[in-house]
Amino acid sequence: SGQLLFFHNIPLELLRHFTQAQRNHLCEELEERAMVSVDPSAPVGVFFAQVEFGLGNRLRALGSLAAYAEATRRALVILWTPSIHLNTSFYELFSRNNNIIVVE
């Protein structure tokens, strides 16, 4: 958690909403990305977004968010919460072989 807060500059208020397992997952993903970056000692830029409601709304948002994250060279972190509109996990719909970090 300290690395997320101090190295990646992720706000504490946001981190408080994550479980320890979610923080660990995010930290591991960002470390992997840092290893393949041009400057592994520099923090990976992070772009957080929460997608909501039905599948169509989420897909529309994901497309825009992915394009923005790529254009700004940031890691995209999607906050995906099953709801009454779409009661399923991200990985029940999509493969893990993509460039998105998902926090469920």
C-alpha cells in the first residue's frame, strides 16, 4: 500500500476503498508494467475509472477510456462492480490477456 500511495501517488482516499487483496493485485500489476517501461525507476502513470450499469454502457466507456489511457501512456485501472444491471465479473466476459488492470 505504501508503494501505491508514495511511489504511484494514488490518493489515500481511493486506496481506502480497496481490500488488501485488491491493493496487492494493483501493486503487482503496476510493478510488472514498470519493469517493461523505458525507465523502470519512474512510476507508471495510472488512470482510474469506474464503469457502471449495463454491458452496453460499460463497453462504450471502456472503449473511450482505453483510447485515452493509451494516448496519455497511462495504465488503465477499471473499477468493475457487478450490479443488478450486469451481475457478472469482468473476467466472465473478457480474457485476462488485455492491457487493462481490473479491480473487482
